[in-house]
Amino acid sequence: MFAYSTIIGNSRLRRVNVQFINSHWPDDGRVRTAVLAMVYFGAVANVPVVWDMADLTMGTMALINLSCHPAAVAAGVPRC
């Protein structure tokens, strides 16, 4: 259940961020395929590798969100 809710939450964040940057929806087919591939990789890989990759990707997402926040405020995007 935790993995499913994490995928749903991160998918929502991805959609909102990409829509803000590009003003249109991305090709969801390629993204969903990549997500399924990573879920499979996480199921078969060693646990330390999976956790290290998860930390890296979540840190990258946080840096992107933090760097986009001032631009969103300057553009007058309403807060949630």
C-alpha cells in the first residue's frame, strides 16, 4: 500500500510540475512505462541499491521544486 500511494503522490507532483513548466500535459505513456520499469527494478534489485536510488530521485525532485517555487511566486501562481 505504501508503494502504491507513493507512486500516486509522485505522479501528481510530476504532472503539476511539468504542466507549470511546459503549459501542457506530457506523454503519459512513456512516463507510465518508465514508472513500471522502475517498480520492477525495485522488486528485483538489492535493497541498498533501491534505497540509494530512491534517496537520489527524491532529493532531485526536492531541488527542482525548491528552484521552481520562486518562479511560481513571481508569476503569481496561487498557493495550494
